[in-house]
Amino acid sequence: MEQNLALTWQLSEIHGWGLVGVHTALYLLDHDRPPLLLERPLLATLRPENREKLAALMAGHERIGVIAGQVPDTVVVINGWTVLHALANGFVEGPTSARFRGSRNVGVIAFEDSRFDAATLERARGYDKIVVHSTYNRDLLLEQGVLDVGCAFQGIDPSELPTLPPTGRFGDRFVIFSGGKLEFRKGQDIVLTAFHRFHERHPEALLVTAWHNYWPHTSGTIAESPLTPAPPMIGENGKLRIVEWAMAHGVPPEGFVDMGFIARHQIAAILGDCHAAVFPNRCEGATNLVAMEAMACGVPVILSANTGHLDLIRENNCLPLRDQTPVVDPTGARRGWGESAVEEVVEQLERVYTDRAAARACAEEGRAFMCGERSWRAFAKSFVQATA
């Protein structure tokens, strides 16, 4: 019997968790199973059509808020509902999950920290089921004896990510895109080192980045890499000083563009001006939404063959970085993480640069894969099924 679903995280269109919630809620509404939102959604971040549909869920959110307000400091049990709990590394739940419980409780997680001490495993086994977003995460849990694990791959919205003709904003430059919040795990230090070498051979090359995030202090982890002298500084405006950091790696000002925060309606147009996208990430607990969006927009994608990225790699749909060495892991937190070779990144960029026809065929395969198998609609269906 299908149970009603309640979500403990905030719906938005500005980060992965928010998008998971938005598309799950849209799917459930279309199937006459409106979810209960235990966190107030950020409706202002949504596209108008999604905002209009999801506004109908506010009444239920307000009602549960009133009920919870009448019993402060008490765990509210929602009988007849399955509560989906958003979990962080270590299977740590947030304050909303601590406040609400359902008849069933399902943990939802995309984790990069692979330390499984007794307390972590106890938390993981405290849920009726765990749902993850990569075979990498699923297999790590199965190895630890956590057996009731569902898997649902995150997606893209084909209607939001069309292939667009170049705007010409970058002239006739060879444009390389790199996106994702700046941190050691995402490997922007590898991108800069490889681009510096590539730019020396091809001065017309241009690196276009979207590396900012709403938690700039997390960028400090990049200092763990021997490839970078220091993390970027945080300016008085609270944003990372990305351009200065790139210059410190030998990238000339004319070879680098920092796009800042990119709104969702800008993604397709920017990617339409790019000839390649590079993601030498050391670890992905899920499957890397930015890389998926680049593939969906028909950009040849260079992708590290490790962790969650492995669920994106199919024959000829991307340019995989197969040369992966283990990342230094003194605490056991980085099982499966991979260090991409700078030389192989440069080689793959050269492949795209020298054989544009092969690169275009690869990009078309990548787009077909994303739009055919990895839409948000397909995700939502498999996600709802995985929670059962």
C-alpha cells in the first residue's frame, strides 16, 4: 500500500537537495499524492510554473507547523506517513528530522565521508530504509551490512536545458567550462593546473568558471592539494576572490572568466558557448548535477572515472579520466576517492580541440543519455519507488 510522503528538507532551485525536493513534489502532485513539507519551501527561487504548482503545498505546511507549535520540545509523530529524512555525512540528521517522525522513516543521503564507526552505523540502521543516489554509496553501505538500501539517480530537466547556438560573447575563443562549489573534493586545483598547461599551447583558450557557493568558508579544504598555494580569499562582499586565485596559478587574466553565481535560466546559454567542460572531481556521493547539466546541453564532458561519476559514464558519451590514483586517506574517510592525472586532463582537452567532429559525436551521445535516461521525471519515479 502506498504511503503518503513527508519531506524534511527545503525545496528550492538553487542547490541539489532543493531540486530533489522540487521534482519529487511535482511528481507526487501529478499522481494525486501531495507530499507534506516539513520545511518552508523557498518559493521565490522557483521557476514561475513550478512555484504555481507547489504553492498548493503551503496549506499543509502551515497546518503541521501549528500542530508542532502546540507541543514545543516534543517529537511530533505523523501517523500514516513515511517521513523522508535528509541526512548529512555520518548519517547525521538536521533539526527538522529530529522534530518529526512518521510511521516509517527513510533516510536519504549522498555521502562522501566513508568512515563507518559504530555510532555512524547505528544511526544508519535506525531508519526503516536508506535511499542513496549512486551505486558508489549503495555498495559502501552493503559492504557494512546495511542491506535495505534503495538507489535513485538524480536528473536534469530537458525543457530547461536545450542545446543553444553560440551567442558569440567569447568571440572565437576555445572555451572550457568548469562548475561546482570550490573545494578539495571538486578538484578545481586540477582544472587550473591542467588549463595553465593547455593555455600555454593554445593561447586562444579561455576557462569559464562557476565555482562560487553560498558557503564560501568551505573552500578552505582546497588547501589540502599540493597543486595550489592557498585557498582563495573571501572578499568584503562575502564572495570568493576567484580571479585572483586563478592568477596565482599562472593563468593570465585574458584566459579566465569568473561567471559568479549562475541563475538556472542562464545555464543553457552559457554552456552553449563552451567547447568542453571539465570535472576532475575526487569524489561525488551522487552523480554531479553540474556535469549532468553540461552533458544535457550538448557539451563534450571530461569526467573523472571515480565514485558517483561512474554512474554517468557510458561508451562514447563523455571523455573519462581513467588514470585514477587513491587520494591520501589517513582516517578512512575517502574510500573510493580518485586523484585525476593532470596530464590526462590535458590530453582529453587536446582531443576535443583537435577532433571537433568526434567531440560533437560524444556530446550528442551524452545529451541523448541525459535526456533519455536521467530526467528529473525519471528520477522522481524511481525515488518514490525506492522509498517504499
